[in-house]
Amino acid sequence: KCAFLCSKTDDACPSSCICARDSGTVTCQDGEDTEAPGDIPEWTSTLTVTGRNISTLQRGAFVDNGTKLDMATLSLSDNGMQVIEPYAFLGLPGLRVLDLSHNQLSSISARAFHGLPELRSLYLNDTVSPAAVTQLSIALNTQSLRNLRRLELAGNRLKSVLLMRFDIYNLHTLVLVNNSIQSIGWENVTNLYQQRNLQVYLSFNPFRCTCDLRYVGQLLCSDPETKKGLPLEMLRPADVDCMNENLETVSYVFLGIVLALIGVVFLMVLYLNRGGIKRWLNNIREACRDHMEVYHYRYEQDSDPRLANVAV
């Protein structure tokens, strides 16, 4: 079944899809297809595929006879997708928006997003299973996404920030709401703080308020229990034991410095008294030698049976 709404072209519309050339949109909803639709018109700027059973997005799923589509927006949400093979988005060099939300991704190739140099927005909300979190982290940390501006990862039960490097992106917006993040980590806080143009959304996470988060405002504490529900920006350093942690750190540093100074002084004393120490060691060696000679002489005398008889 095909509903073809554009009268200005003879291009065929993919099966079970609705095409509108005037707006450049192709919409494919529901159906029994297990693959991405083929024979997509070259004029397509927006392709929406939803409600299907595309469990695996295969390599080059949108490459049709080697042609490259001038597509700007691709939505593949809610298709029961579980696997993204490497180079699945080849043939879409001009793609700017990609929506993979509300799927069930359990396997994501490290090269899943290769071939998307112009991608600006990537939506992965409520779609990543715990088994694929590490794979997604590797797939995201690629130079292929160097122009990415917006990344949404809401509702994925993430326990940490997936991005290992922020300097390879041109991110303006990072959405991490409604996950399982308890702490960001000082290194990530520092990296985020250095990204002046980046806005990070972290609401609805069970944050454990620690010193690592003291420079991150507009968050609600989940732990400790006495601070539950309080905005982090209203807490003082003493409320999250920052002072104790800082004092403990300073104490260890001071102890290390003192021990180092003692070691240096000890070595200097040994060096300045090396002559006396050498004489002292020689005296001890001579004394031990004399003592051993006397002991050896007595041992020989006592072991002589004739001397023993005389003594009797």
C-alpha cells in the first residue's frame, strides 16, 4: 500500500510509506518490515520510520545502488532496534539530525556513527540497555561526530557520564536527565566547567552530594539522607564534609613534605660525616677480626687432646 501525495514527480514511494515532495518528507509507520525502507526518493530531506520491527540496522542500510541521499533528518524511534552494525549510516553525509530514541539497543558497533560528519543532533533517549553502555561510550568518542551540538541520553539508567573526551565535540547541549548518576567525578566536573558554551541537564538523578559536585548548581541531593531533596547550590562546604576532606588532603601532603625533609637531612648528615663513619666502620671491622682470631686460637687449643690431658 502506498499513498503518494506529490503530483510533481513520478518517483516511486516506498511501500507502506507516505511521501510529500513539497516538504521533502517520507513517513513510514507500522508494518511488518524488518529492514529500513529501500528506494527512498533522492529528494527526501526528512525520513521518519516508526512502529516497525527493525531489530538490526545493517551496514549501509541507506545506501541505494551507491547513491548518496541528501537527507537532513532521520528518525528511527520506536522500532524495537537491538543492533547497530558498523557503517550503518553510510550514504548520509549531510545528515544533521538522528533520532534513535525508544529502542532496545544491546549491541552498538564502535563504528556505528562513522560517515556522519555534519551531524548536529543525536537523540538516544530511553534506548540503551545496560549491556550496551560501554559500547555506546566507545562509539560516541569518535572524530566522526566532531560537529555534534546536541546529545540527549535521558532515561538510560546511566551511572556515569559516557563521554571520555569533550574536546572532540562542539557540544552546546548535553541531556542526562532521569538516569542513575550518583556522582560525576572531579575530572568530569573539571572538563564540564572548561566547556563554557556547554549546557548540561542532570535533573532527576539520585545524586550523592559530595565535594565533587560543589561547583555544580541547580541539582537536588538524594544522599546523604539528611540533605535529601535540598538544592546543591544551597549547601555549604561544611554540609558535605568538604572541609574535612580538604584538611585530610592537606595533612597527607604536609606529612609527605616533612618525611621528605627528614630524609634529605639524614642523607646530608651521612654525607658530611662520611669520613668519620668510614673510620668507625674500619674500627669495628678490626675489633671483630681481633676477636675472631682470639676465638680461633682458643678453639684450636681446646681441641688439642694433649693439652686436655695436661689440664687434667
